[in-house]
Amino acid sequence: MKRILQIKETFAFFLIFIFLLAVENLTAQDISIRSNSFYYPHSLNQNEIMQTIGLSSAKLPEDVVETDDVFRAPLFSYRIKYGLPENFLAEGSIESNFITFHLAAGPKWNREFGKLSLSVGGDVAFWFGALKQFGFNTKMDGWNAYPNLSIGYVFPNFSVSIKSELLLILTQSTRNGDIKTENTFDTFSGYSIGVYIEQPLWKDNFVVIGFKSNFTKFYYPMWAAFSTFDRFFYIPEFVFSFNL
């Protein structure tokens, strides 16, 4: 009984803390930081466009790359947001490491509470890769879905956002030469949680530093490792980008 009361009190304090954050008014500087932050989940004016370009680097599992050396997989990205009515926006992205391309798009709905902001959305993505080096003639592609939830808060000189998303595999196929096979997979392949800090670099140009934790059975940039494991891996990912 005492344990239940402690949980209720902790939850009540948490709700009060969130409420106090939400009712705090935005200053002119806060509005500038919010307006120039990409990952911070805020509404855009209709037809307004935001863009960011960057690089991420992930540490791939030793079991998959078959080496205990630190193996970083770089991934270049371009992301864009387009403002829609009623707190909606459309977001799209292109990611590539030159042998793999990932194209995603989807809607998001935002709600702001003073310095606190929330976003709920979902993306559908098509990815494909081709490996024709080292004696391989292999192609792989698939469709994924990413339901996601974001929360952000504006501080005096920067913004912090937390984004969580699920990874659902819809289709996946492999082609070796002229032979095409449909891959077997679990629809639910994992989830990720990312933390992103955005702050001004000069004038209205913002830099993003982020860290993303992937807990997944399938991480599409490492498809060319031809993993046969059917278990979850932890893949840490560092993100660095510029908001345009």
C-alpha cells in the first residue's frame, strides 16, 4: 500500500512539473530559438519551409561486422518540413551512404504549451541498396513505417528535443543477379530514442548535436553485412547537422 502511494505521489509531482513547464511564457529569444529549431516539434506557418542537412555515424555490432574494431557507418541526410493548416506539417527526408538510399515522408501534428511542445506523426519510407563490388552483385530494398512521438522544451539559449519511434517492416526483398527472393522478417523490428540539442551558431543559423539509441533487429544501413541474426541489437548513433 505504501509503495502504491509513493508511485502516485511521484506521478503527481511529475504532472505538476510538466504543467509548470507548459505554462511558462515564451520570450522573444525563446521564439527565435523555437522558430529556427528543426527537431524541436513546433508548428509552422502555412507553406513555410524548414530544412536541415547533416551527417550521422553509427557504431555497428561486432557480431555483424565480424570485428572488434570500432566500425563507424557514416550516413548523409537532408530533411525538410512544410507547414500545413491546423498545426499539421509534412516532413520528408533523404539519407544515403552512397550504396544505400532511404527516402521517407509523412505527416505530423504539433501542439505547443508555452515552452513545451509535443508532436505525433508517422513516416513511410522506401529504401534500396546495391552492392556490385568485391565479387557481389546484390540488391536489396524494402518499405518501412515509423510511427513517432516527440517532445521538446525551449531553454534560454538552446532547445532540447526527445524523439521516439517504432520500426515496422512492411516488405523486404533481395536480388542476387537475376534471382529475386522475398525476405522473411518480423513486422515489429524495434524502436529508437533520440535526444537533440539545437543552438544558434551565428545569426539564424543553428547547429544540431544529437544522440540516438537504436534497439532493432534490422538497421537498414548495414544490410550489406548480410546479417543472419534474429535478435535485437543496440546501435548507438551520433548526429550532427546544420539547420538551413
